[in-house]
Amino acid sequence: MGIVFQERAIDRQFALFICRQCGGEGGELFRLMVSLLSSAVGKGNICLALADFAEQTVSVDGKEIVLGKSDALMDMLRSNPTVGLPGEHKPLVLDSSGRIYLYRYWRYEQELASAILTKVLTLAEGVDEGNLQKDVALVALQRLFCVISGGPGTGKTSTVVRILALLVEQGGGRKQKIAMAAPTGKAAARLKSSINAIRGTLACSDEVKHAIPDNVVTLQRLLGGAAGSSRFRYSLQNLLPFDTVIVDEASMISLPLMAALVNALKPSARLILLGDKDQLASVEAGSVLGDICSIGEKGSETSPLFNSLIKLEKNYRFLDGSGIAELGKAVNAGLENDALELLKGNAMENISMQELPPREDLWKFLACAVIEGYESFVTARSAAEALERFDNFRILTVLRDGHYGVTGINTAVEHILNNKGLINPENRIYHGRPILITVNDYSMQLFNGDTGILFSDPEQGGACRAFFALPDGGVRTIHPERLPQHETAFAMTIHKSQGSEFNRVLILLPPVDSVLLTRELIYTGITRAKHSLEIWTDQTVFCSAVRKKIERSSGLKDLLHNHS
């Protein structure tokens, strides 16, 4: 059948630019391969695997181009002056496995693999093994690199708090310099809150409990990022001053950002990554956590990284047989019929499925769910109470635009709540409007993914102010005119919901299949729910999504496995 290539303008222009650098050598076939590479990176891949395109017919703009065998494609690329071997500083890099990279992504991958392997081959100094009771803690403290992976409720944060306590105890009187970070402000706040809740339950002295750090920042802030810049204050030339760095929600971290982090660590610094490898990968290029965790699969025991991976499987949040847990397992395994049976059956009280209503009836069908989910939030007596109640319920979607996307659903919710007399959305600054920050603003200390509410402030004569929850339980107030770019957040995309949890979740899948609909996306949406979950979808669309697994091309797995 061949491949239909939807060439973007940026792919075409980049390919033409590279062709000009080599005086047009390689002709139309070379131009196409460069454009395919640009497109692959735009879709989250690190490189283009020639084996995926060899002997295929590619249709682009109505023109069909027949590609040769992998060896022929490699010979054609090697002969081009813009293509170099690994280690050569040329715009494109072709490795011996038939993967072609943009030079900077090849460099990121090499730097990350080198840094990880150097750390796993170096044991930490000054660790008293005699006082360590838990295998997880022993691995985390003995090694300079460790990954703790597991789904929601498997105890990742509890494990880290115990590790923090042991780090404090192991300090031998020397104060450990520990940093903690997460990709988004919301995830950072959640980690800080969890640490404060868990530390009181530890079986250790009050002195140790008080010494456990709880300051968590965004990864961008940890590295010293500035608004509008891809450069960081901390780098190979200016290393971070920490002995241990712990990063939560690592599945969301792109290859360039992870490479920047490991480059900025001291050679003796310990790095601990937490995350759920089955969640959606970074919106940007790479699936770093998934690539790293793949070393834990059968047959990878020869990699030095194998013993630095800890997989937590026992679930402490959901009871055995929980609908949310069982549904997540079925989706993760790609068992669409089992997942469908769980949703359609009556055995599981906390999960359900409903046929997606036609667009002309959507607002009518949403009314009950919206009022039940949001009335207590908009009628709260204070902003602090409203912020707490807002996380009781959330509508999650796949698309940004359209009737079933974020914009359409938010409009529907506003209409429903307005008809009920609960809000008055005549302008964008109204009492009860939830907001989602969409850009980083370092001056305001607000970051992409932070959620807040607009609420009447009695201290300002009832005028609306923006309120954001603080990790210590307090509330921060900001004038709406000072807010960075933001959007209404009654509904949000599943991508944007990563790092968040809600008591009740309603997921709306679009009526037709899409490249965005994948197993990882469905799993991520399901695992945002703590107590109950409802999915509105066409069954065929749902099953198709569960069958589709994201496969991003990279060479990181090979580098970590074949460490020689």
C-alpha cells in the first residue's frame, strides 16, 4: 500500500536548506529522506530508522517515490557531504544500525547514555550498608543512578521519603545537599505535599524527620532556565551544587532536557528518577524513561543498568479487584476486549462506559455530570475551599479544538453552569473560572501546567483575583492582569493532566480514530482517577486506541544495553 507522507512546511524548508548546503547532491531522494527525518523528530522520535522505510513507496504531494533497500539508502546518505559518521560534526549523523539523526539529537543521546553508564558503574561513597534494611533503599543509596518505576499508588513517593531519611542519617554529620524537581509546577507541588504527609509516619527520630527536605521546584528552575531561552545557568561548565538530585514524573522529560540535567550534575552526585514508564512520553522528542526501563526486560541482565532499576508493583491505593486498577492493567497489556468487558460489565462499581453522545446532544448529556462535579467548587465559601474541591472532578479530552476538544467542552461547561446560575461568564474574569497556566513565567513563579481559580476576594471588595494553592497548604493571590498566558480549565487534555490526580474523572474520546489515540494516552487518562472513572466513547475507537502502542525511534536502548 505504501506510505502517504503528510509533509509539513517546516519539513520541506529544512530539507531544502540541507540540500543547499550540499549543492543539491542526492537529488529528490535525499531531499525526501531529510524531510522524513524532520517529520520524525516532530512526532517525538529521536532519529529515523531506515529499516522502517526501505523498499517502500512514499507518496508525497501526489508524487510517488520508490525507496531502495536499507543498504542502498545508507550508501546514498553516506556519500552526501552533509552526512557524517558518529563523532563527526556534520548536520546529519548516520550510525551503523541505519539510524539517521539531526546532529544535536545524536549528541544528546550520546551524552545521556555516557552519563548514565558512568554513574551506574560507580558506587557511592560513605554508605553504611549495615543500617540499611530495604533493598530499594540499598540500591538507591549504593549507586549514583537509580530509577524507581511503578504505576499510581505503588509507593514511589513513600519509597523516596524513606530514602531521604536514610540520606539524612547517612550524612555522618555532614549536611546532605539534596534537590528535588518535577517537570511541571503542579507535579512539584504534589511531591512536596506528599513528602510532608508521609514524613510524620516514618519510624525515625524527630531530628531526622525535621531534616528531611521538602523544597521541590520545576526542572527548568532547578537548571536555571530563563523565559524564552533554551539555555540554562547550570551546565557542564557550571555544575549543580547538589549531592543528590531526585526527579519525579520522569516519563514527561524529553531527551534534550534529560541530557541537560545529567550534564549539569557533579560526577559524584546521585540521580534518582521516579516515574511510570507506561504513561505518555514527553510532548517533545524522546521517550527517555521508557527506553531506560526497557533494560529491565528479560534478556537485558548483561547491562550494568539492570541492577539500578526498581519496579514497584504492589498497589497500596487500590484494593485488589479495583476497577480502575484492573482497567489500567488491561489497557497496558493491550487487551482491548478485556478492557471493554470491564467497562461494560456491572461487576466494577467505580468504572463505567457510555456511548459518546452525538454533538447536537452533547451539552444535554453533560449537564448532570457538570453540575454534580463542579457545583460545590463554584459555591465554595472561600478560595482555599474552592481549590480543594476543584480537584474532586475533572473532564479529560484528547483534542484541543472542536466540539469534543478542550475548547468545545469548556464552552459547554460554561453554558451549563451559567444556565444554572452558578457562574456569569460575560468576560474572561469571572468568579469560579478555573485556569491552567500554559507558559512558564519565572518572574511570577508560575509554570506551564499550574492550575488556579478566579474567585471573589473579600479583602478586595469582592473583586476577582487569581488564587493558587501552595505546597504548604496556603493560598497565593495574584491580580488577573498579571497572569501569564492561560486558558479555562473545566476540561483539559489528557497530556496536560499528567502529574495530577482527581477523585472523579470523565474521559471523552473523539468519535473518530486519530493518531493521538494510543494505549499510553488511554492508560494515562485512566490513572488520573483515584475513586471513580467514566469514559464516553465509541467502542470501536476505544479498542483501536488500546491496540496502538507508541513506538519512538531512538538508539538509547542499544547504547545502554551494548555498553562496551
